[in-house]
Amino acid sequence: MELFSASTKLSNGKYSIQLESSLLWESALGIAAITNDSLVDTLDISKQKRKAIEQSLSTRMLEQLRFVKKHNTWKTLLQILHQKEFDHLDSFTDYVERLSAHQLKTISIPYLGQEYYNLINELLNGSEDALRELRMITKHHPFLPSYLEFINQVSAEKLKKHLIEVMTGWYETVIEPDKNKLNDILLKDKVSKENMLNRLEPEEFIKWATDGVTYSKEPGVQKVLLIPHYFYRPWNVEADLEGVKVFYYAVANESISDEKYIPNKQLVQRYKALGDETRLRILKMIKDDHLSLQELTHELKLGKTTVHHHLKILKSAKLVSQVSNHKYDINQSAIDFLPADLSLYLDSK
């Protein structure tokens, strides 16, 4: 199995952007997706395909996935994959088996910030007070409080066995049969991103690569790591490591198709959205002044339903966004980027 990686230092000196992909990332993110009850029905992968996957999994593997769902151990898998470049499933399992209990639990805990190092060390040494304090600090996070408690209490051997079983089971059942196809998709997407890497400013590139994520440099971040995924489409997943911001992003439509000339879905949406006189007028009006649906309806002398329909198309294309007081604003960076996005498509080989 190949692991594709490239790193380019951006000229403004802000931070480096690195692109990295492998089938192990795809495996871990697939496990994360299939066990996320709140998002699973919104995945691009069809219900029929999901059902076929579930039917192909052993009873033991289904038990492991229920364990993932209960304890969010997909996060543990991702934390481990960030430790080194694993070139094969065997190297991953061997690495996990060789970890000491302290190493495994240290790796499993996500980066919360340098100010919490002492608390985390206390937690790793068995402090219940540290656990209570960290649970309070992370109380607004959807799963971290319970995850930290789980990592604190679970035996290392039990966790190791689970991680190896669930990763191996998913990889052999879901990844292996489509290995070549998935490899091609991930590589194709990575190459298309590399072709644009030095043509955009860092924040513009991240927004383009992730199809809309707005990122501003955070203190202490020296690198932004972008990892493509197929199974978790259309969602992006974010994570923090020490000095690193991670975006696990959905591969573009054109990376999936075998059709040489298929354009990016967002590119098509945006030009379709612009190909209408009323929508162009709306863009001009809200660029001059933030306006609400009611104000646009009054100015355009059109029905509210009609204007709402036009706004929905513009929002879907990410050309406008809703700001405070139910007013709309133009997404200038998306419009400014259109020529470069079109040029990338026309120049692609």
C-alpha cells in the first residue's frame, strides 16, 4: 500500500501546507463515519452500499464498531496514525502492539493546548482530580469528557486488542476489495490539490481544497495538514495536534469519476448560479449593502418565494452567506477565485 505525501513551504512564511493520503487514513475515517449516528444518513455513500458493507461484516466486527460508537475510539485510531507514516496495515498493528500502556494512553489523548500539559500528565498518572478538571474544561465538546474518562479507565491491553481488531476488520472487509480504486481516487485528488498549492494564498487554498472551510492562522500552528477521504464525504473533519491543524477533507467529485473531462461540482454550481440576471442583481445589491430577504423582495419587486429560491441557489454555490440580523453578504473570496478555479479545470491533464 502506498502512502502519498508532499509538503510545500508557502512563500509568506506563515506556515507550511502538507498533503498526505493513505488507505489507513481512509480506513480510520470510514470507521468514524459509519459509527456517527448523527451524520451517517447524510453521507454521500448510498444506503444500499452501507447496508451491503454492514452485511459483509462479521458479528465480532459489528461488536467492535458498537464499541467505537460508545467510546469514540475512531479518535484513538487517528491519533495513532499521526505518530508516523505507516506503509501497511501490518506496520500499524505492529506499532500498536509494541506501545507501552503509558505510550498508548499518552498518544490517545488529543492535543488540548500547552496550558493543559500538567493536567494531562496528572491524568496519565491516575489523578481523579485531573480527570474531573479536564472533563469540566471540555464540557462543551460533544464527546471529549467521556472519551477522556474512557482512556483513563480502560486497560491498555483491552484497548490495543480493540484497535487492532476494528482496524484490521474494516480494512480487510471494506478497503481491500476496492483497494486499487480507492488508491486512484485519493492520489488523483492529491495531485489536483498539489497543482493548485502554490497558485493561491494559504487561506484561499484551504478554503478551496475543503470546499468552503474558512481558516485563519492560529497561534503556535506551523503546519496545516490536509488528508483526503472518500467514505466520509461530503463532510470535513478537523483536528488539532501540537503545532499542526488537520483537515480531513472530502475528495472532489472529479477525483471519483473516470470521466476525464468532468468538472468540479462547485465550479458548475457557481457558474450556473451566475447565469441568471436576477441572481446577478442580488449579488450586486448585497455587495453594496447587506440586505435581508424582505428588503431584497421589496427592492426587486418580486415574490418572497422567488427571491428565497434565488438566495438558496446562491447560498448552495457559497457565493453568499447569511450574516447578523438575517441579512446577506457576498462571499467575495469565492467570486475572486472563480477564474483560477476555471483555469485549473481547463488546464488539467
